[in-house]
Amino acid sequence: MSKKLPTRQEDYSAWYNELVKRAGLAENSAVRGCMVIKPYGYAIWEKMQRTLDDMFKRTGHENAYFPLFVPKSLFEAEEKNAEGFAKECAVVTHYRLQNDPDKPGKLRVDPNAKLEEELIVRPTSEAIIWSTYKNWIQSYRDLPLLINQWANVVRWEMRTRLFLRTAEFLWQEGHTAHATATEAVAETRQMLDVYAEFAEEHIALPVVKGVKTPNERFAGAEDTYCIEALMQDGKALQAGTSHFLGQNFAKAFDVQFANKEGGLEHVWGTSWGVSTRLMGALIMAHSDDEGLVLPPKLAPIQVVIIPIYKTGELDALIERIRPIQQGLAQRGISVKLDARDTERPGFKFAEWEMKGVPVRLAIGARDLDAGTVEAARRDTKQKLQLPLADVVDSVDKLLNDIQLNIYTKAKSYRDAHTTRVDTYDEFKAVLDGEGGFVVAHYDGTSETEELIKEQTKATVRCLPLNEPDEDGVCIVTGKPSTRRAWFARAY
Amino acid sequence: MSKKLPTRQEDYSAWYNELVKRAGLAENSAVRGCMVIKPYGYAIWEKMQRTLDDMFKRTGHENAYFPLFVPKSLFEAEEKNAEGFAKECAVVTHYRLQNDPDKPGKLRVDPNAKLEEELIVRPTSEAIIWSTYKNWIQSYRDLPLLINQWANVVRWEMRTRLFLRTAEFLWQEGHTAHATATEAVAETRQMLDVYAEFAEEHIALPVVKGVKTPNERFAGAEDTYCIEALMQDGKALQAGTSHFLGQNFAKAFDVQFANKEGGLEHVWGTSWGVSTRLMGALIMAHSDDEGLVLPPKLAPIQVVIIPIYKTGELDALIERIRPIQQGLAQRGISVKLDARDTERPGFKFAEWEMKGVPVRLAIGARDLDAGTVEAARRDTKQKLQLPLADVVDSVDKLLNDIQLNIYTKAKSYRDAHTTRVDTYDEFKAVLDGEGGFVVAHYDGTSETEELIKEQTKATVRCLPLNEPDEDGVCIVTGKPSTRRAWFARAY
Ligand SMILES: [Zn+2]
Ligand SMILES: [Zn+2]
């Protein structure tokens, strides 16, 4: 723990990579582009999963599990979706290995065990799921069908980055079917709201809710809604998407239902997902040059207690600390007592700082005699003397304060880095200067969007929902516009 | 729901297949050998997962996640393990599709996107995990390493059966590393005990704990411990395994640690797993000709309330039922009120019977006026009048009784179908008669074991732990034996 991280200022990218490793979150594996999620990182992901899963169930969804593999003929049924993912598909072609006759002790693919039809490792599950829904849906009474799946998916990527872009990642994918377009759109928007609430209240991550332009839409969707967040290097990150699929998959897989009048109609679909990419957002939005900063609601360890003692006095001190530890645990606070006698307090401080534990309590016999406990906040590094008498209440309140402060800080940063511009020069100057979101009029055409992307590397992150229309002119072509888009360079 | 199941007597196999479908647990998918786990089945699996996960954490394990793919060169490093799984490996050879020039709108594998090294879809994760542990373990201070993973795995199977044998299945796999053989063996045995406790207390499934013969050992293990259960058709089912790996994987992947004296040693390993196969065990052990019978601890719905009413009186009745429903929910009982006005009570009774809900409350206005509620137990089909005044306590007690009764019934069946025999003729007669476990002496050689398997289709399920030695003679060869083995025909 003695070695310092590269600073964000020096090299944001190196800072991120080092932090992910040093905090014990994840590492690269022997498989190109696939990561190992280490126990501490996985514990955070588990907290995310548990919270989201509860939110999905409260909104009426059930979990199920569909196959990892998609036969090629099903995969290609929805053409736009297939085309969108074709270039990043891992393909299973054989189902057996055999001893390599040329290399003793080695194996080779058995040429006689070639599949008649190749299997695609799911990059997303619409195809396999809609081919199943065909058998599950006959009548309006079978609708809505509200299903979610927690799964791994594979999208072959050339340039990968821990959590942010990996060949295999973990996610959830909701897939719902409805009798009307209105209901499906309402579901799409509801799940966007669920994602936004989760991001803001649990990850402490302020997000903009919006709709994607056709260029950035999910392959096979009629509309893609998203939440977009800002990282500390001024780049945006798409943190979740919710798609209105129209009747595209219902038509591709011939999923029809008998309506109340007895007529046959294709059903309307949605799909929505968040992934381990959220881990990347969490890390990049809040952490600092000393390591991870975790919002208390997602911290596997919320409070670490470090005994401060002279040689030989540890056991006696621990006896006095136990009631504090137990009091916190009884309040439902996740607390760890770092009683290692092999490391000095300074080393422990740095280690738990690196791991982003929200509150550190350093407790010595003298403090206890004086009826106080020294607390340190990870977010502000502020130190506080807490009265021993109500240490549990104080810590509980402190955790709430930290959760709120982390959000507020990220929100201030985001607001300070969201710039309205009216000319292309200003647009470029902001991007090359402080970065962040640039809010500008453009003529709404794919051509202009692509031109801007080529010239500035910025994309339309979204057209925000709930923003009033505004007349203006395109910063590039001067053509009329009725709405500002949020642009940014993005992960 | 009107159609009856085939009876167990008529056709046990058809009964099982139909039950799995009709109870909404799982179905076959468009992918050969892969199943879709439907919401009701997945809800049971989730309860299993949650309970097991808590047990793993209480015994000091942490979750992590390792890649789905294993490069062939890593896969073949531990030769016995590789050999054991080589014949059932799905292999990824390509990472891209392209438009098929011969078939517009269709895709084909891009011949230019062939992987330099093939990737095996994990049939089990020892190889990828031990190749990672190499970097995680340097010193005795890094040990023990106690990690579990929840994941999907793929073993290509020719003859598949929902839950019992599928090409893809869900499981957990624990992988631990230790400084000494003694400690690793203790871990192996501890996890066997965890599995046995889970099986008996939650699945209500009596199990025998034992050790496998070398013939039946996990490929790459020094010893395989297992829990074995008996199904209602007299066939055994291996419900969980825990392997002592010795130093095999540590040597294959060169995982060494510096001991306290500064010397280098290879570490000692274990692995242990249970899978969605447990769903098959649960279904087959307890269910009857009317459908599923679920132990209350794993039932997604523990109590279903069915209002009994005359036309027009439903709303008023529901108002009176609500307090009962809320009372049960507050006690932590999972309760569903089936207030559908479109189906008759008899239809609902059959449907919830098929789904195995442990307790059914049929409630009419007249019952409530009389201060009683009619309860029906799913396990015994017994009907009881519960006093309305303490219906929550009564139902709570009833659920405990049911959990216990289901276990006791399965245990009685198992004990009644466990036969000690001393001759090969008796052995065969029992197998061809009532089946079950046949407890017999054999000479302990692989040859005799294989001969018995060929002639009777029975295998050594295990050599039970905690059984006293006993002198005897092999039923086949007449050679001396010091211990009886448990044989059975098995899933
Ligand atoms: Zn957006
Ligand atoms: Zn056994």
C-alpha cells in the first residue's frame, strides 16, 4: 500500500487502471478481454444486484433464465439486431476435444464434432427469448409478460478496459411483452426511472435521462432511452438503457396474441439493461488520488475500526471496542474491526482509504477514557470527535451525510461541466478545454451528427426528457432546431 | 389444469417431464440440450441460492467471478481433468459473423475471424481459477483462499433431461487453497456437511454422506466426497460433491507459497459444487401424482388463499380476508391471494396443487362468521379447521409440521429402500425388485465395480462416512472386504 496511485491530473486512465487493481476490484485474465472480478469488487456488484433486483420485483417483474447460446438461424431472424451484433459474436462451432495425435498430452478440436448449426454466445438475449415467448403468449390474458434475467453476455471487443468494456460482462436484461404500444412505452420509461433512481440514490451518481438519436439506438429498437453520467475527466458514460422495441421482435419471431375482440395482433416489446459497467461509473465518478470513494449504500464495509495501542495492550483494547462494534452491527451497519497486530495504523489507514470504506474509527484507550471516538470521513478526509455515548447514532448520521455529500459533489461537478453553447467554435473550445456535457442546437440529421463526431469525437449522448422545446439554429449548418441535444466525448 | 399427470406408477419418467412443464418450472429450448428455467422454477432456485450463499459466507467464503472461457492451453494443463471433460466441451473457434454472400439477409461465420487459440466454454473452472490463483498466492499469509462463484457451465450431453442433465446448467463452484493437506481435507469435509445440512433442512431430502470410489472420482481430484439421495422410483441421485484436489492443480499451474520457514511448497486445493440438478432432486423426491410438493422453506409461495364466494360477493369477502393475508405476511410468510374472478375454486385448487404450494386456505364468509378458516396441507391432502383467532400462529406451525413431515416421509422411504444383502443373487433381486440402495460388501477393486455395473447397471454411490468397519466377503469374488458400499442405479 506504500506506493501511491498515479494522480487523476497526471494520467486519468492510468489512475483508473491502477485503482481497480490496487483496491482489489478486478484484474485482466488469461482470456483476452475477459476480466476476473475479485471478491471486493464482486461484493459491491452483489449489493447493486440485490438493490436492483428488489426494485424490479417491486415493479412486478420475475426472474427467469434463458440459454447462453443462440442458434445462428434464430440470431439472424431480427435483421437489424443481428447486423448490429454480428461483428462482435463469439461462435461455438464444435462440441468435443480429442487427444492431439501429433502432440502427446495435448488436446485438439475433434474435427468430427462439428455442429450442424453454429451457436452464438449471446451478446444480448432478444432472439432466444422472443423465440420462447412465441410459445408463452397466445392471448391478451398472457400479457403483460414481465421478465428479467441476470446473466453473462459476450461481445467481442478489440480494445477492452476493466468494467467499462470487456468481452464478457455480467448484466441484467429485462424483456417484456405488452398488448399495446402505449403500455410498452410506459414500461420502457418506468424502467428508465428505476435506473435513474438507482443511479442517483445508491451509486450517488447524478444522471440525465434522455432518448438516443437513431444513430445511437440499440439495433432492433424503435427508441432507446438512456441515463448518462459525467466522469471526473469530463467524459460521459452511458450507465443504463431501456429500449422500446415496437413490434420488431414480435414480427421477426411471429409472436401474436388474440385480443379481447378475438383478432390477432403482434405484441409490443421492451428490453432494458445495466451491467458491470456501473462498477466503472461508480469508481470513476467519485474516487480520488488516494483510492476508491464508495457511497455508503454500496460499500461492502461501511465502517472500519482501527485500534490504536501500545505493544501488549491490543487484547484489552479490543474488549473495550467490542461493544461499539456490536452496537453498529445491530443497527445494520456493516463494520469491520481490523485487529491485525502485524500492521501499523498508518498502513491500515492507507489500505482502507484505497478500498473506499466510508467511515474509519481510530480508537485508543485514551479516547475511550475521555468518552470520545475519532472518526474520519473517506469522502472529505475530515476528522471528527464523536461522543462515545451515542457513537452508533453519530455514525449512522455520518453515513447518511456521506451518501448525500458524494452525490452533491458529483452533481456540482456535473452542473459546472455542462455548458450551453451557440456556436461550433464555442462547442469545440469547451470540448478541448474543460470537457463535460455541451448543450447545443443541431439540425437533427444523422449527417450533421456524424460530421460533429468526426471533427470533435463528441457524440449526441441524448435528447433529455422533460426539457422544454427551444427554438434555435444548428451550430454547424445553421438550419432551424427546436431542441438542444447533450453532446460529450464518451466512454 | 384439467388434464391429469401420468402417474408415477404408470410412467415415472413421463410423470417427471410433464410435471416440470405443467408446474411452470422449466422447458426445453431451441438450443439442443439447453433449458429455459421459467419464473416459478427460477424462484425456487433463487431461494436455494440465497440460503446456500448465506451458509458459504458464514463459513468464511467470498464470491468472485472468473471468465466463461478457458484457453485450450490452460484447459489441458491438468491432464486428468482435461481428459475427463474433453469429450463434452463446447468450443469457440471464431469471434465474428459476416453477411453470407450466397444468402441475402443471412449471416455466416467470418473465416477471417478465426481465433489463434480455441476457447473452451467452462465445463468447470479449476483451470482458469488456478491459473489466476498463481498470481494471488505468494506466502502462507495469502492462505487459506476461500472463494465461491455462481455461474453457468456447459457440458455437452447427448441425452438430456430438464434439470437433471442439461448441456448448460447453473451452479456454484467453490475453489479454495490451503497451506496443508489436513486443512484442505477439513474444508472438503466442512462443505460436504454444509451441503448435507442444506439438503436435509431445506430440501427436506435425507442424504448419505460418503466418499466416491476412484472410478467415480472427479477428474483431477484425490478424493471426491458426495451426498447421495434416493428418488421415488428407487434410483439414486448425486446431489452435491466436494473434492479434495491434493496438489494436482497447484502443480499443474505452479502455485507455490513461501511457508513460515521460508521454504516453497505447492498449495493444497479443494473444489465443491451443487447445481440446478438440486431442482430435479427436489421435484422427484417429494412430488405426487397431483403435482409438485414443495418443502415450505423453498416454496416461493407458502400459503395461497382462495376466496369461496357467490357471484357479486367477492369484493366484500376480500375486504375480510385482507387482515389474514397481512397477518401472515407480517409473520414473514409468503402468501398469495388468488382473487381471480375468472376461475372457479376447483380449478384454482388443482392449479396450486400442481405448483406445490404447501398450505391452501379456502375462505368463505360463512367460515369467517363461524370464526374458522379451512386449511389444506399439500403434503398429506389433510383438511383442518383453523380457529380464525390465531390463524397466523396455526399456519406458521403447520408450515413447520409440513417441512418436517416431508423430510420424515422421504427418510422413511429411503430407509425402507435401503437393503443389506450378502449375496450377488440377493443384490440383483433387490435391484430388479423394489430398487433403492443396496448395501453390500465388494472387494474394492475397479474390476469388480465395473463388472457389477455392466451386469446390473448399479454403481457404487459411495462408501458412507461414519460407518463402522465390518468384515465380510465380496458378493462377486468372495474376496475379503472390510467395509460395505452403497450401490444403486442412479441418475
Ligand atoms: Zn442519453
Ligand atoms: Zn456418495
